[in-house]
Amino acid sequence: MKITLESTTKIVELSHSEVANGLPARIWEGETEDGIPIHCYITRIAVAEDEPRKEQFEKDLQTCKTPSAPIEAIPTRLVL
């Protein structure tokens, strides 16, 4: 499966008693290659240290869109 994602300004806190207690996650919105809308909770994203375009990646990572209404409605604290 392939997906296309775009970062949003929405950040939530993931809580689980054993794994992710208080872990912040940015919500990314997108779709599958068949056009099915999806959203993902991203806690970490990186490129290799020796990636020559690392600086550009980090700059692009600062660009975030306003989340859609359904994503905006997700509570800022999620218990998994």
C-alpha cells in the first residue's frame, strides 16, 4: 500500500499505561493510492544523518496545514 500524507498543526498526546504515556504526536492527513482518506499519528520522523538534502527536509517539515474539521475534533488527549 502507498499513501500520501501532509502534516497538520494538530498535535495530540497519546497515553497508554505501559507504552506511550504523554507522548506527543502530530496528526498527518492524506489518502491511499485508491483515494481513501486517512489520518496518521506521527511521533517521530527523520532522514539519515548523511542525507545531503537533510536541511531542506527539516525546513519542509516546518510547513503544516490547518487540519480538516474531523481531525480538529479529535481530542488533544487520546487513551490507547
